[in-house]
Amino acid sequence: MANELSEVQRSLIGKQNKKGQTYTDPQHLFFEAPRTPAFFTGSEVIKEAIRRASVDVMVAYPITPQSEAAALIGELYAEGYVADYMRGESEFAVMGQCAGAAFGGARVFTTTAGPGTMRAFENFPMWVGSRLPIQVIVTCRGINSPLSIQPDTLEMYFLLGTGMLVWHAETAQDFFDWILKGYIVAEQPDVHLPIAVCCDGFFVTHTKDTVLLTPPEMCLPPYDPYRSPVPCMDMETPPVRMMRDPFVMKSNYISYMTHASWQEETRGACERSRKHTIPMIGGLIEAENTDAEILIVASGTAVSQGREAIRLLEDEGIRVGLVKVKTLRPWPGQEIREATKNAKHIFVPEFNVIGWLAQEVKATIPDNHRVIAGPHVAGGMTMPAEVIVEAIQKALGRHVTTLAGRGS
């Protein structure tokens, strides 16, 4: 298995932490341990994942719709499952505090949403450049005026350029599994990058679903900071020095080259995460019926709406395939090219006005005139499966009774 533990971590397998949880080999915890069904909201699922994640530090600042998750993790701190918990004075401050904790060798977790993501944004590339494997949950919401607290994935568009790992959960089950698995991937020495596990706020965070949970008495082995490709701070290692010499003062050319080469390295680390991610989450995409002439390519809850649209179209004799994009960084370019090679029409439904996923797909595949960007909803609007059905019927030249007409 590509996701290996250090000798220190392996030496702890089978031993118990202060709460009586047993440090468990991730392979066993994820794929072999018994699972028990629970009926939870996505926010409650975040809490249950962190209960099992051996997190050292959680830094919180409330912003809808992630506030409930932050509060629930505060309960975990009170119960002794999280070593330290603090509140920042702003979203920007939170991400700086997360960096300080990670520099000190802690396993760090935080949450954000919408405008909070934007206010904190400068820190994310800094996390990447500093090789800090912090995990942030992004419960997507609208970021533009007029104000909306409803889900909108526009903020993910900004995250794609930071260099961090970006995964997009469709369901609460994805959320539970990927939070735990995300730490194992992000902390690999040849990766060692921050990870954003994103979901569509409210649609996942505030909706109840049946989730299969691993035993609460099992937890991940703790983070071993001495596997980091850059030094952590402790009593024997001087405080981290981003620059060995003040080269900015000596030569702009050296400064530029240093910065450019490090960006290449961090993006190379993101690409190296593929070999760790694929066995963890079962591939970077999930594909069904890719021999069909019509495909839906989607991520997040747009996948769920696509599944229902496919069922409705099947009743009308129209066969449609599906590609669920799990990771946006690393981008599954080769997998998407292979999955879409037979398609004549590729629809990309999205919960944002930009259509960033369609842009990514168009930049990936040959004959990209096949890509139909949409349908789109934005600002927190829902996307009934019938809207996707209508878009496909129109592209096929079929007579369409509009959704509004059906409801009248």
C-alpha cells in the first residue's frame, strides 16, 4: 500500500490514547473494521470523523453553514477527543493560528465557508509553500452580493489555484471517510500539503442521511511531524526559516527563481498524491455507463441530481452515463479523457455561475465542443433533476415541457 506509516506511528498501533481509543492501522480502520449505520447530518458526521482522527488542534470561527460543525468539535474538546481548541478573532486569524500549530508539529483541523474562505484566502498558498498538512473543511456558500448563506461552489474555483489538495464530497458518507483518509494522504512525506475537503453547504451539512461509521473506540495513529519534508519547530530545531539567506535583499533574480521552483515542487507534490489517493478513495473519479453517447460529468451534490436525472431519462428511453469527479486537485485528467472518449454530448451541471468544472473538462479532453456547460444554478438555488433532463432533451432536439409548465 502506498500510504505508509512511520516507525513511530506503527509502534503505537494497538496501544490506547487517553480516551481509551485504540490506535488502529488506517488500512484496517478504513477497509476492514465493522461499520454501524447512523442517521446524522453532515455536521454531525464531521464531528464523528474528528472523534476518530487524533486531532491535536482545532481552531474555530463561526460562519454559516459550518458553525454547527465548529461547535460540535468544541464538544469533542470538552470530552477530551481533541487535544486543544481555540477560537480565532477572524477567519484570517484562524488560518494563521492553524499555520502556527502545524509549524509546531500538530495535526490541525479547521472549518470555513463562503466569505470566511475569501477573508482567509492569503493563508492557503502560505500553507502550501510551508508544506503544512492542515485539513480545512469548506462548506460552500455564496460569497458575492447580495448576501446569500445558501450553497454556491464559486469559492472552490479560487481554491483550485492555491496548490493544495481539493476534494469535493457528494454525500455525508464521503465526508466521513474522506476527512479521515485525507489526513493519511496529506501527511505522506512526498505530499505533505494542506487539503480542503469541500461539500455543498446545507445540502450536505444540514441534511440527514444514513452513514456507516467505524467503531468510535478506534482512531488514527497520531501525526508524526518528523516525516515532514521541512523541519517542524521544537526545542532542538530552531524556529523554521523560510529563507536560509535574505536572498530577496541580494538578488531579485534569485528570489524569483527560488519562488518559481518551489511552486513547481509543491504542485509536483500535489500530483504525487495520486498514488496515495487512488487506493484510499477508490480512484479519482467514479464512472458508470461510459459507453453511452450522453454523459453527465459532475462533482459534489450535482452528482446526486445527475443520478436522478439519469433515472428519469431512462424512463424515456434515453441512456446516459455518469462521471463523478471526486478530486479536483489533483485533477483526474487522464481518467476523464478515458471516461468521455465515447461520448457525443457531455453535460456539466454545476452549483455556480462560472462553470469552472466545465472549463476544466474542456481544457482536458479532445473535441471539447462536446462539452455543454450546464445547467447552472447559483446563489443557493436548488437544481431539480428535471432541469438537467430538460437541458439534455433540448440538446437532442426533443420537445420539452418546461419545469414551470409541469407545475402549473
